Amino acid sequence: MSAGGPMVSPGLPCIILTPICPHTLSFRPVVLPDSCVVEVCVPDDAEGGNVSFDGRCRLEMEAGDKLRVSLSRWPMPTICTSSLHGEWFSSMKKKLQWNYREMQKPRPSRHSMSKVFSTESLKDALRRAEEKERNQKQIGQEQVEEEVQEEEEEEEEEEEEEEEEEEE
């Protein structure tokens, strides 16, 4: 998948050709039946290239070289303790977070909502909000009064200074 290949169930007998860093969008991964024989040829007028197998071994190919890929006559035995298809699908679901949803808290029923928002609690909330607003207005009024008083004191000081200057 990291090379851009398709997701194929491990129970499906197939050959997958995945181009690595293709230079055009027309190169796409190809899934072929395991009975196919794939032949890769480097044209005679080409400079050559590289081929790798499962990213493990790399081989340089020159003009005119051919590479034939087919299913081996001697399959490699493997031991599998669980269902390939079911285990693979649940693994993909978990890793790719298919159909994943965060669990949310259940919504309260109407009956429980009426307990939470009773008429008395709404009245209390409204009363608290009005009291808070009055307090804020009062604090604002006090700040304005303090500023006015400071300005008056500054004016008085300026007048006294002017009188002293006139006396001298």
C-alpha cells in the first residue's frame, strides 16, 4: 500500500504489478490472476533500467533484456492459524479506521431534561444573570466616578499652581 499498490485479500491467488515513482499518470497498479505469465522487456533503443522484487533485491536491466514473472511450480508452504480473509479484513478496518466513530454521550431523555431545567432553576439562573449585570454596571459607574474625581483633583491642582505663579 505504501508504494501505491491495491489492497488485495491474502486469500486471493494473484500477481500484483505496482510501478514505483511512475513518470506518468497512466501507470497504475495491476492485479493479474496467478496463471498469467508477465514478460517485461527493455527496448533495444532504451538506456536500460532497474527492477526490484519486494524491495529486497535490485537488478539492472540493459537494452534488449527480458524478465519473465510467473507463479512458481514449488509454492512456499506457510502456516496460518486463523481465517485469512476475516482476519485480514478486520485488521484493515482497524488500521485504516473504516467505519470508525467516536462514542458520544447519550442524549438525556425529555424526562431527565425536565429535572435539569425546572422552572425554579430557570428563575434562579435569570436572577443570577440580572444580579451579575447590575454588579457590572455598578462597577462601571464607580470607575467613571473615580475618573471624574481624579480629573477634578488635577484641575484644582492646576488652578492652585496658576494662583501661586500669579502671586509671585
